Amino acid sequence: MDLKLDDHMKDGIRVVDVEGEIDVYTAPRLRELLIDLVNKGDYQLVVNMEKVEFLDSTGLGVLVGGLKRVRAHDGSLDLVCRQERILKIFRITGLTKVFGIHDTVEEAIKARKSEK
Amino acid sequence: MVEVTFTPLPAHVRTARLVAVAVARRSGVAEALLDEVRLAVGEACSRAVEAHRQYCPAEPVKIELTDTGGRFEVVVTDAAPAGPGVPPAEVAGVTGIANGIPGPLEAVPAGQQATGSAAEGGGSGEAASAGPAGVPVPPVNGQGGLQDGFGLAVIAELADDVKISRTPAGISVAMSWPSSPGER
């Protein structure tokens, strides 16, 4: 399956919905979207990965790159994911300590708001 | 044995993953391990594709899938003289590779500061910035991916037997999982 990307504002935070496979072929599209959002001034991001079917280290790199970009503007990039197959790669790479990973978009937004 | 060669295009890596999982399932690899096969083969092929695109874009990447002696083995061989993510010295096993990666796998333990190898690697020239709870954000390379070698380290965590060796042509990544012929 190809990669589908969509984004919308929710409670003042930009939510990026990702569906499909994030790999060496599709990851550049996600990277471009994240760069575009940051360039437009969206520094509070939530990436909803509930419908992501595959994620490799290229995709992880794009997410880390996005996090670096928003952090340069004192922003944030939180993830939403409950799938064990996706969470596993975050765990084995230690990136669970780098990203805030939440069960739902609402929880991610709530956690972000409470930190303000 | 199943052998697949493909032109080094990122779009073909997905095809390689699908073939590997199909052959693994046919070989009797447990369903619970198929996600690991998918990810590990994808990482190996991504690394090989990047190496070929950099050094020999006209040469195909080769994958061999075999099922012998209760093991399903996948060997991904590139033809790049100096692929990314592999130390210059000859390597005998994945331990050497993992130890040689000055990267995120070592950089992210809680409380670790953004100093040392984590801040120096990556080639982007950017200092690592702090993530939640002060954890440094791993460096990314010029293409926006994690630094070279990260994919190999992921493979090392996924396959229970990994051998990375330098062939006369390039780098060979061999990884295997248990298979159960009786379940075919």
C-alpha cells in the first residue's frame, strides 16, 4: 500500500494523519510535508500513526528530523500509535525515550496542553 | 532457493519485502516472526539500494532466500565498493558493526547528555537538541534519515543470526530465522 497523508488543526495543534507504509520510497513525502508545515509556522505537531502498516529506519529518520525542526522553534512532535509492530521499532532503537507516544490523538493533545 | 535481483530503486524495496515474507511463510517461519523478516529485509535492501545509487546505479541488488536445515536465510548482496553504514575494516559479524555505530542506539538512554558520539555523528553538522525529559534527539544525515549504519543495527536486533561480510564486489548481509518444514 502506498502512503496517504492528511493534516488538520485540532485544538490549536496540527495533526498529521499517516496511512500506509513509511519506507525508503515513501518517507520523502512525509519529510516534505513536515518541512512544509514547519515552514508555514506549525510548530506543535501530532503525527497519528494508527493506520501505518510499516515503518523502517528511514521513516524513523524523517520523524526525528521533524522533531529537530520543531524543537528549533520550541515546538513539539508527538506520536499516536498503539500497534505493537510499529512500537517495537521505536523500542529497539530507544526512540521511545525521544518521542512522546500516545494511544489517541486526544491524549496526545491533552498531554501537550498540560505541559504548556 | 529463490533468487531475486532488482534495479536499485526505492520503489522496489517494498517488492523485495513482499517476496521475502511470502517465501518465509512458505518455508514455515512462524507468523509471529514475519514482521521481523519484513523489517529486517527491508532495512538490508534499503541500505543496499542507497549504496548502489551512490556508487553503481546500473548494477542490480541481489537477494537470495533459502530454507535449509530448519533455518530460513536471506542474503542481501550489494555491488557497491564502499556502501554506507559499514566500517572500512573487514567485519566478521554483527557485533563489530553494532559496536562501531556511534549512533542513536547508544545515544538515547534516559538522562544522557547531547555530547560525545551522538552529537558528533550524523554529518549534518547540527548539534543534537534535547527531546522530552532531556533526552538528546539523534542526529540525522543530509537526506533527513538517521545516520548511516542505523539500519544495520536494527537488523541486528531483529534477526537472531546475522552475518555481515565484505565480498569482492561489495557488502553481504546474511540473516536467518528458524523455520518449521512440517508447517508448510
